[in-house]
Amino acid sequence: MRVTDHVANNLQPGNGSSAPWTRRGFLLSAAALAAVPVLLTADPARAAAELPDFPAEVDLYRSAYRNWVGEITADGLWACAPTDAGQVVSVVNWAWQHGWRVRARGSSHGWSPLTIESGTASDAPVLLVDTAPHLTGLTLDSASAVRAGTGVTLEALLTHLEGHGLGLTAAPAPGDLTLGGALAIDAHGTAVPADGEERTAGHTFGSLSNLVLSLTAVVWDSDAGAYVLRTYSRDEADCAALLTHLGRSLVTEVVLRVGANANLRCLSRTDIPATELFAAPGSDGRTFASFLDEAGRAEAIWFAFTEFPWLKVWSVAPTRPLTSRRVSSPYNYPFSDNVPTLVADLVGRILSDGAWYLAPVLGNAQLDVAALGLTATLSADIWGPSKNTLLYVKPTTLRETANGYAVLTGRDQVQRVVHEFTEFYRERLAAYAALGRFPVNGTVEIRVTGLDHPADAELTGARAPLLSALRPSSEHPEWDTAVWLDVLTLPGTPYAEEFLRELEQFLFRSFDGTRVEWSKGWAYTDKAAWSDEQVLGTAVPGSFGESVWGQAAGTFDRLDPHGVFGNAFLDRLFG
């Protein structure tokens, strides 16, 4: 083994400081505003004692783990950075032979305990495998397919595609996500066909997982008596489980279907009241559904205790509209990515003084910053290659905890879903506030996508991802759309879990097509996320159907019979 001493962090290089991290410091000094550094140390003698016979060619080091918001942490875990897929296999076989579990780590930009459970002890037999340092290959496989290592970031992937005149219909807003992490949880953007729009060859209105043509994973080979690399085509049954594997596998490389790039215009506005944007279905005016009909791509960001959401609407525009500003790079909302002093001071006071009653003040301050910032930075109307308007979240943005759900429904029912959810949210938020409780100090975020129709991959026999939230339902062919609903709030906010539990129960009660967003918060009790046994054991599996859930779980067990790829939470989830 090669043991190294160095400093790294859970983000991309250059985004953080070197200040030490503590949970108290995070909560009480508003460290949610900045990157969280992680100190890596190593003791060669201890490494040899604790990890005997570890592959000599693989870098090994100590590392802390921090998820996006710092609510899930683990200190002093062993980690390594294989330089290629062959080294990954060597590490996995070592782990199997020595009773360890392997957890792939990309940028740690997630909330749920799919990678590490909070409080995992430093002496636990858990090995982090960092994909971002080396598994970053990028090359065109054909004029309509790209081969990519799973450690590559989405920004790097989209930049590479743009250089070849290629792109995606939609993508998650954070460019620091690794491709492997994004595929593991069916990451998505926001896009459905506008009125009269047809899907372009090489594109999908579903998740990134729906673009996979083939993938290479580390799986058990009973004939070899070891873990090996195997490449699965999208038309193979086992591939359907691996397309969204939730951390129950380790994928090293994928081939994605891609299509011609498009120039997108993104219009932002903060002048439409929530009562109009989220009005009951059939209402006249500027409703959320009307913007989908017009452009197909929309997102609403509704700050807590405010009346005017920040609405973004993207539209395909081959040439620059007269009033649009051309943008040649992503991240065009600096007032959002670099927290302004006013917002930072309020967050600091809320966290340090427990001044949770300032949630309405914070919400209105954030709305004011957005409205003024759009004007001051000339970013209310921007245009350019798709990457430059789709990516807009940097690691320096305000870090908040988030829940997440996808409601599968018919396109003609989108406004109803949005209206009923926002009405319930508004009523419950007001009821809590009347009791002096302020469980939400962030935003409601609403996005809409299509589903993961396997035909979009343009490969005969392609299969739908088994566990993608966007997997079409055979029992409800009328469901062709998903409404994504997220609520964000600062970590440690009192009554947040209780409030988010009410929202979750409302969604499961009101909409049969409700599925959880894997990377975020769900299965709430009044005290914690990922803890409600009924949701974990019944509602989540039931949202996919017993046969689909069983097929996925069975595939994971067969390809990894020794449970190398997993943790205690995944063990509970899959029973």
C-alpha cells in the first residue's frame, strides 16, 4: 500500500479554506455558507496493522466524511483513490477477503445516508473509494455517444460535450456532482416538451440514468471466485438495477447517449404572486402550467414567508433574442452562489442565537437579494449554450438540508399537484408560525420532468431503470410527467422534521404516484429523517411495486452476495 499525508476536502480543489471543521462550528458559526474542509492524516504502521495486505499500488489515507450540509459526518475513515478500474477491483477483492465494506465517494453532494451513516466509527471496517481523482476519462464513443468515467463532474462532462456540439436537454444545477453519484440516484433537471415540441434524437426528458447505453460495474463472478469488472448493455436485465443502484454497486464507467447541443434562453422573474403562479387548475393568468406549455422548462424557487417566487423559464432559442445577454460560462447568479452579507448576517444570528423567529425576515431578504441581483448582474435574461444556463449552483451557495419527492402524474394534472401541495404547505407553515414555530427558513423548489422511457436511449431492447423515481408505471400509463417537490431549511431548525413529516404524509395520502427523491430527506418521524419504518418498509417499495422492488433487491444480492457495497441503512431499506 502507499500511505500519504495531505489535505483534501469533499468538494473540488480550490473551493474551501483550511480551517478545522466541527459540528458545533458548523451550526453556530454559519459554516453552511462555505466549503467544509477535511483533514487527511495517515500512520503507515497503523495502516499496515489495520489493513493488512492492502494493494500496494493504491494510495491509502485517512479521511473524514461530510455530506453536503454536514448533518452526516464520520471522522478518520480509511480511504483510497484507485487510478483505474483495475485498481478498484483489487480494492474490492481485498475488502471482501477482509470483511470490509466499500463506499464509493464522489463530491459528497447529497443528503441521505446512502454512502455513510452518521457517526460511523473511525475503526469501522468501511473503506471510502474516491472516484474523482482518477476515474475521469472522457471520450466520444460515436457521434451520438460519450464514454465517461464515473468520477468526472457534470460540469466537465457538459464542457466536453459542448466542445463537440453535443449536450443534454436538462441537468442538475450543481456542476460539482460526479457522474457516478448522479446516476446512482437518477439525478434530473427540469424539462418536459413544450406544446408542439418533439424529443430531439439523443435526448431525454427523463433522468440522466435514462441516457445510459452501457455501464461497467464491479460484480461477483462465481466461476472466478472473485469480484470482476463486467460491462452490461442497456438491454440486459441486470443493467436495469444498476442504472439507479443507490450505492449497492460500484460503477466505474458508462456510455451515454447524447444529442445535438441547443442554445437556451433563461428568463427569470419575481413579479408573479404565488397565488397566481400556483393557482387552482383551470385558472386564468400566469400559472406554472402555462409556462410549461409555452417553454417546457421551468423552475420555481419560493422563499419562506414571501409572496413572490423566483421563477426561471428556459426555452430553446437557436439565435440570441434581442434583449438577452450572451453567457459563455455557467454560474450566472453570483448573488446566489456567494452569500450576500445581509443574508449571511441573518443566518449567523439565527444559528448562533437560536433566533428561528427571524425566518420571515430571512425569506424576504433572500427574495430582495434575488430580485435586485437579477437586475444588477444583468442575469434576468441570459442566453447561450445549454451548459451555461443549466448549471447555476456552486459549492459556495448557502447550504441547507432538504427533503425531496417526485409525484408521477398526467401532464394535464401538473397544476393541480402544484396547487394542492403549495396550499397545504402555506396553511401548515402559517399554523406553525401562529404557535411561534418556524420550521422552514429556506425555500420550496418545484421542477417538472418527463419519465424514463427506455426508447429514448435509441437502443433496441433497452430497459427502464428499476429504481429510478421516473420509472414509468405499468398500472398507470396516463402518468407521463413528474412534479419534483423540495423544501429546504437550515440544519438544526426546530420542528423541521415534524413539519416535513406532515408534508410527506400529505403527499403519500394525496397522490398515488409519490416516490422519494433518493438523495434527499424522506421517511420522516417527528425527530429524524430516514427513520419511519412504515415508509422505509412499505411506502417506498410499494411506490415501485413488489415485483420491481424484489427484482432490484435480488439483482443487488446476486451481483454482490457478500454485501461489500452497502451500509446499515441500505441493509434496512432492502431488508
